[in-house]
Amino acid sequence: MPRLHDAFVLDPDLIYLNHAAVAPWPKASADAAAAFAAQNAHTGAEHYPAWLAVEARLRERLARLINATSPDDIALVKNTSEALSMVASGLDWRPGDEIVGIAGDFPSNRFVWQALTDREVHFVPVDILTAADPEAALIAAIGPRTRLLAVSSVHFATGLRLDLERLGAHCRANGVLFCIDAIQSLGVIPFDVAACQADFVAADGHKWLLGPEGLALFYCRPALRDQLRLHQFGWHMVENPGDYGASDWQPATTARRFECGSPNMLGIHALEASLALIIQTGVEHIFSHITNLICHLIEEAGKTGLQTVPGSGLGERGSGIITLALNGADATTVWQKLMDQRIVTAPRGGGIRFSPHLHNTPAQIDQALAALAAELK
């Protein structure tokens, strides 16, 4: 992997490789992590009370980001996969239960449900990328045995954005649990857990939230917390985590019940710093900027004959992601050639995925498109 000292990053998947490459906006996370690491190396637990205050602020910011009622609704877990696994392993599945999901969704939001076959639970995949009305296609697949609808807010490869409020309303009216993998939208598209009536929400912090890998948000609707069977246990998930000599214990009544052991303090400091800047800037402003960049990208790409892949989100379906088709060229090869020029994108959906953020500019989009067009000649 080349060093990215003078790179510009057009895909948040890889932004953690070198935050300094896109200073100053995403650099806040790296600076906070470095400051924490220095404290940890030299004076250690002397600063632990202050570290706990940062953790509390992060929960507050995440609750605000998704419009949760309280910071107590927020669990800090390792990643999206762990959060979704808590739902999959925690619910009291019955033989014949069905889970409706998205065909070709990211593996985290398929494998975890498909693994329930040993409990005679069936995963029902729905093709939303070719559907004229993706929400109608998902709703049509919901039947009397459907226990849960599992969707991604935005499709990872195409950028197709779903109407979560429409799906949530149908689920709540029909007694179906609603689980959202929000990693591809949280921090760039306004999200309201109450408006979409989500029961579970999971999202890593290393994408649009510009934090490091290893820390994620898990939201469980408070009424469902004690209905998820716990499979991980430790000192941190109990009601009184500071009482180390206790012989009796109970899981915390808050979402901390899903956090079995010591928190990822380095990740917490990094994500808190980044999230503070995102909230200060405003997700609505961020989305407006990114939408303008995506529109510019599509217009300029069209001038060179480049088109989006089938199902790529446009218009009201648009998100922060757009994927360009490569007219038969190998996506991985093209991606590597762009990386060699320190242009960070991602090979997804058979094309090249662009995911510009607030720190990107139209001039960078033009440079990346010119480089892409040159590789396809």
C-alpha cells in the first residue's frame, strides 16, 4: 500500500489509513487518539476519571446523532457485526421464523441471519436493486412468519437509500422487529431512530463518522433490552461495575448490559473528537455538500461516457455513495491504479465507488474522474 501523504480520500472505508492526508477535517480523530496514547503511555490510569468523562460525552453525542431518548440507550461495541450478532443470538427464535433482508447486502447483514438455520430460522433475500419500488418489494416479502426485517440504510455497493420511515411504520403496525445497519449513512444523512421506529441500529464509527476501526454504536429499543439473551459476561456489563467484590450481580438496566468488558478508550477518544466536529458542522450541512459533489460527479462522468452501475442511488434515492461502471474493465485493477496515484476509492458492485465527504472538493472529483477515464482508455 503506498503512503498517502499527499492523497485525497474519496471513500471513508480507507480514511483511517492516514487522517493527515485530508487535514484538517478528519484529522481530529487522529489527533485525539495520539493525545490519549501519549497519556496512556506516560501516566496511565491517573487520567481515568477524565477518560470516563470522554466516554460519557461520546454516548451523549451518539444519542443526539440518532435522536435516541437517552445516552443510556447507546452501547459501545466492537463493530457492526458484533452488534447484529447480539440481536441474532439474543432473540428467542422459533422454528419456522423468517427474517426478510436484502439480496446482495453487505455480508455482515446477511451471514449473521443465515447462520440461524440451525434453529430452523429462514432468511428471505429480496432483490431491491432491480425493483421499481424497493420498499414495496421488501414489504411484499413480509408474511405471517416474518419475525424481523433486516436492512441497510444505504446499499454499500450502489448507494441506494431506503425509506426507513416507510419500512418502520409497516413493521411496527404488523408486529415485525426492524433492524437497521446504518454504517453507510450515519454521520452523512440525518437519522432519526424514533421517526423510523427502529428496534435495533448498528453502525461502525470508522466510515462516515471518521473514527478508527474497533468501535461501533449499538442501539436497542429500551423495551426490548431484557428480551435479548446475553451471551457475553464480564465486569463492565453489570449494574454496579465498580463493586468488584460483589457475589451477586445483575445486568445493567442500560445499554451497557451489552458491553461485557473494558471499553476501547483509544477508539472512544478518537470517535468522540470526530463526532463533536460532525455535530458542530451539522449533518444536514454535510449531506448538502456531499449531494452537490455527487451531482457534480455524475454530470462530469457523463461527459466522458461513464455511467452509474445498475441500482446506484440517484435523486431521492441518493446518498453519499455513487458507483461508476467500468465498461468491462476489472474493478480491482482500476482501483489499484488509482491508489498508485494516491486517489482513494473502492472497488464495489463491479465498478469504482466514490464516497466523498465534507473535506472533498469539486476539483478533487474532477482529478479523480480524469484519472479514471485515462485508465479506461
